[in-house]
Amino acid sequence: VTPVAPGGTLGIVGGGQLGRMIALAAARYGLKTHVYCPDPDSPAFEVAGRHTRRGYDDEAALIAFADTADVVTYEFENVPRRTAEILAARKPLRPGVLALATTQDRFEEKRFVAGLGIATAPFRAVGGEADLEQALGEIGRPAVLKTRRFGYDGKGQVMIRPETSAADAWRTLRGASCILEGFVPFEAEVSVVAARTAAGEFAAFDLCANTHSHHILDATRVPAGVSAQAEREAVAIAALIAEALDYVGVLAVEMFLVRKEGAEHVVVNEIAPRVHNSGHWTIEGADTSQFEQHVRAVCGWPLGSPQRLGRIEMRNLIGHDADAWREILARPGDHLHLYGKAEARPGRKMGHVTRVFPEA
Amino acid sequence: VTPVAPGGTLGIVGGGQLGRMIALAAARYGLKTHVYCPDPDSPAFEVAGRHTRRGYDDEAALIAFADTADVVTYEFENVPRRTAEILAARKPLRPGVLALATTQDRFEEKRFVAGLGIATAPFRAVGGEADLEQALGEIGRPAVLKTRRFGYDGKGQVMIRPETSAADAWRTLRGASCILEGFVPFEAEVSVVAARTAAGEFAAFDLCANTHSHHILDATRVPAGVSAQAEREAVAIAALIAEALDYVGVLAVEMFLVRKEGAEHVVVNEIAPRVHNSGHWTIEGADTSQFEQHVRAVCGWPLGSPQRLGRIEMRNLIGHDADAWREILARPGDHLHLYGKAEARPGRKMGHVTRVFPEA
């Protein structure tokens, strides 16, 4: 495949902050960008040379969009499969349809990961209340019932504790196809953000330790403070997944850190076929940012160095956290990023702040 | 003056690479941007939420542009004075009309600098051939005859050597109002890139050592390798100039490093009332980039830390230099920036490459 030359156009499906930061990285390399998103208030529209505001089911608009681009990527995993297929038929879609199809269904994703011999929580597909009772019998409680599709930031999931009624849990998710996952008693949540090229070149950023609040990422610390052995295991797993998906671009693999027979190991929780919130620190904290790395991979360019530049603390600005912009700007070393969203709704990711400390 | 809040709009006059990089920095802080430039191929248009392609003499368009912005800045010093006045009458124009008026005429600029008691080359205004003969008699040869206005990258200037005919030199510049400047035998060319806020806060980046090729900046090295005393002198001069201009934003002061009685001193050559090519290294090489710093200053925000992060080498990609993008991308540690210009004309600034080395 011929690399995209600077001056070419990167098509981006999805107009949120991830699309915005991909577009900013593309601009730095002299690329043009075209963002496709139905939402009129898309933050990415503001920094892209072109945008199309049409539905993901608008075949003519999708084709016209693809025709302007040299390569097409996306910033969220819920791009409908049909949308992806229409785009992929016209232009290279990176990552590809397989990565999307595998990761946008939690059951398919878990089956795929387990099929690679990688540890996951125990899981069962659940299509109805009877299935759920049976699965609970096999997996035990506590367990987590999740919709197979369209879940993010804790949406579409319910914890089933010893006292929870299975029928209530089932009704909460309104009869959607579900997956029941055994609860993993973890010591920490970590993620690998890594890139792979079409030629099979692979580069991972250092392992991220993540803390969540109300299921939304709150803070990322790097180094993650885990054993070198566990970090190697985590990166090897991400590489295996990327390889098996014939993945092109940046992906993130979220994992639980668990202790087995005294040693730290990781259990895969979720794959995000895109740049990831836990990789935002790479903008200031690594030689190449995850956004630059993604652009390099999808354009068919060599990957940049993922070398970390110091000890990292990244925290998200959720909702009205962003009102403190003035104080943050005044703190030396605080790198403020705001996404240009008009309304600071509760739970909404408005920006983030990164600090890079010299390493002891 | 009330600070501009994130979500506000920064108006940028001029659509070249400097405007583009200002717009990218503004986006990172959640600001919207509106770029005004008559050139349809303006690189900054591609990354701005809005752009207006009209002449600098189009009063109605200028007013409509100013009305969309919370604050207006510019990326080049040849904004016509009348344009600046129209904008400044509607919205805060930062830096202001005084900075523009002083720096867009080489004679006014030199007179202003000398009036502050700062060393410059000897200079005389030249309005005709007779003036030139007289000025040459006073200043001696070699000397440099420059148009007072619209000079950049060596355009509009001619060296007068012992054998040069004054009449020929005069004719070369086609009768424009000129300034004759004594030639300064310098040891190095250096620049101070610094920011000042409306409240008088001042912060300078470390002194830059610049080399030129055919009058165009070729490379910048930091640290500049000059004595601490000379660097302090250079920064103090930039602070004095910024203060005297009641300057708001980033400015650059280009200087010659000379040796007098065994010690290094600086002689001011030129003031640029804007972000500057010799400050591009700050994107990766400083805690805050010159573009972020400029946005902070013009928005009425506190300045960021100008702390340098390593030893710096920045080199420009001029004309077909940028054709080597693939090799540059493959070199670990080379940070490639391309400006999205379609045509690689000789002498045209297409991009730059920065390397940051750990300091010994």
C-alpha cells in the first residue's frame, strides 16, 4: 500500500475530542482532515479543513466523504458495521472492519480474546432471564451484566451482587442482548496503548495505571508501578491482539492487574480500537503522542518513538472540573487541554491536565 | 480587561504557518479561531473553525471579522496600519497598533530602539541618491541599504561594499524610502523570543543562536553558547523593548552578538511583533510553546513556564527539503512539522524539524 503523502487528506469518522486531537496531530504533519459526524456541535469540526454533518446511514454522504480522503479512520468503536463496509469499499479504512466488528460486541470481543489463550473474566452470552439464571449459576456472584453493544463509561451495565434479583438486573438493561462477566477482584486497572502498522511494526507506550470514578476515567499514572514481568505480559498481550486483528493504528487494551500465587498478572477487560483517554499523557509525556502515532500508522508511515519523557500524572476534567481553567493555567507544569465543548454536563469529558515530572 | 474564556474566539490576521500554529495552540485550550487572509491557499484556514478570505482594505469584512472575535492578533508585521486601527476600534488588538507601527518601518524601529539607549548598528534614513551618498560618508562601507517597509527574509535589501556604486544600489530598491545601516561584524546571530502580558508579566525563552542561508533562517540552536552575561543583557533588552511598546503577546528581538573589549555584547538588529521562526523549537523543547504563550498573553491569561527541556536543534525545511519527509519520519527523535503548503517553491518555508537532546 502506498503511504499517504503530506498534503493528502485523512478522513475521520466521529467528531468528539478524540477526533479533534487526531485532526490536530494530522495538521502538524501537513495533512488535511475531513471529519464526518452527525452532531452539529462536534468539537473536531473546529479544527478540520472540511466536515460533513450527516447520519452514519447516509450512503451517498459516506461515499462522497470517502472520495475526498486518502485514508479513513474513526475515533469511536460504535461505527455501524454497514457504515464501515461502505467506507472500506472506497478507501483504506484503518483500523479495519474486523477490528470494529470484534470490539463493538462485548461477547465477540471476549470470545476472540479468550480464543487467543489470553486470560479474561469468565463470561457467558445472555439472551434472556433464563440464560442469566443459568450463567449466574456457572459464574457465581458478584458478576457484571453488560449489554453486548453500545456500552461506554459504565453505561449499559449493572453489578449483580449476592442480594441482587436476576430479574431486576435483566429488566434494567431492557432486554438487550447481554454478556455476564464474573467480577475480577483486581489490585489495579491498567491499560496498554500501542500502535501497529500494516507492515506489522508494533510499538507500545509504557503501561498506564488508571483510576476511575463513577466508571469514568479519572486519572492515569505512568509508570504504572507494577512488576516488570506484569508490564511485559501486558504488552505481549496487546501485541498478540493487534496481530490477530491485523490491526492498523493505535489501540488500547484495558486490563485488570490481579495477583495469582504471589505474582502480578493481567486479565483483559476491554479492547478499544482507537486512541484512548489513558493515552492522552503522551502529548507532552512521550516522544510521539498517541495521536501522532495513530496518524503515522494509518498513513502507512514508520512509527515514532514511544519513549516516555518523565513520570506522568494525567487527570480528566469532567463536567464543571473545567471551570478551574484559570487556576490550572496558573500552575507551572500543568498542561491544560480543553476540548471546546459548549456545555459542561455532569459526567462529560471537558478536557484533561497532564504533568510530567523529572524521573528520580 | 476581562480574560477571554475557553470557548471564546481568537481572531488571527494572516493565514501563513505562524497563524496556523497559533490556531493549533488556541484549539488545544478550547478556543475557537477565525483566520482573516486574502490568500485562498492559506495554511491556517485548514485548522481554523472559520476563515474570511478578503482584502486587508475591506473595512466591512474587517468589522464583521472583529465582531466574531473576543480578541484579535496577527501573525505578520505588515498588517496595514489602517487595518489595525479598524480592528482595534472594535476589539482588543494584541499586540497593539503601536507595536505594529513601530516595527513595520525599519527606520522608526531603529530610532525607537536607539532611543531606549540600546545598541544598534549606526543608521540613517535615506530618501534619495544624495542622501545615500551622504549617509555612506558618515557610516562608511560596508553598509546595508534596506527599504524601510515590507522587507523580510532578505527581500528589499542590498549590501553596499567598497566597490558598489551608490547609484546602482539605490536603483536596485527602486526608489523606495530606505534606511542605511552600518554593517555589524558579528560573531553570531541570536534572538530572544519572549512574552509580555497586559499586566506586565514577562517571560523569555532561552536565547536562540540562529544561522541563516540566503537570508532565510536555516537552523536554531539552544543553548546559544554565549556568555551568561550576554544572555542576561539580551533578555533585559527584550524586556525593555516589550515594556516600552506596552507589548501584549510574544515578540522576537533579533540581535547580533559582537565582541567589545574582550566581552560579548548584543546589538539589536530587528524586532518581530509576533511569534517567530527561531521559537519553533519551543513546541517540543519548552514547557510552554511560543504559540501557547502567545495565546495565553493575548487572552489575558497567566504566562506558562518557558523552561527548556533539553538541548535543542531546529532546522527549517525550505522548498524541496520537505521532500525528505519520509526519511525524517523514520529518524527517532526528529519531530517533523509540515505547514500544508501545496507547492514547494525555492525559498519557501515548508516545515521544520526539531530535536531535543538530554542535556549533559
